[in-house]
Amino acid sequence: MSHIPFQSIDWSNIEKTEHKGESGVAYWQTLQFPGLRVRVVEYSPGYLADHWCRKGHIVHCLEGDFVSELSTGEKIKLIKGQSYVVSDDLSSHRSISAHGVKLLIVDGDFLKKT
């Protein structure tokens, strides 16, 4: 990874991009650095991801709640103030949000299997 100089982030100035789910919509605000991606992601009420993700993430729930469904059938609910961590290729998971949620998601090369 690169050396990233100190910087403050005013998320209100970061463009939102829309990503449709199987149902509902996700809005991403993304900062991309070499080997590192930092996002604020909002899922609309009724959101269901349109894919199973194998990428690693650090996910922190800022507002609301959501469920991470694993391909094993296990469902893990996160509420405001809770987080999860997973490395690349260690889980197939997808997000579901009945009521809407706002997340801080960090992912990058540091989560790759060695």
C-alpha cells in the first residue's frame, strides 16, 4: 500500500453512485487509494444484494441494521455500533436490509490471503 498523508474527509462532498440490488438500491461514496478502498454505503429499505461476495471487508454499522447472509445459510445481524471482519475468499456473503442501513466499509490488499 501507498503512504497516505493525513487528510480529513467531508463525506458530504463525496459523490454518491447508485448500485441496484436484486431488490432495493445501494448508494456508495468511495475513496480509492492504491490497494485500499474506503466507502460509506447506504442500503435502501428492502435491499437484497444481487450477488454473493467473496471479497474481504471491515464493515462497521453507522446507522440502522442489516443482515449478512453466509452461503452456509447462517445469518448474522449487525446493528448500529457493531462490526464484522473477513478476509478475501474466506466466506461467500451477501447483505440484506429490511429497514435501511448506513455502513463504513474498508477493504483492500491487506485482506488478501497470503
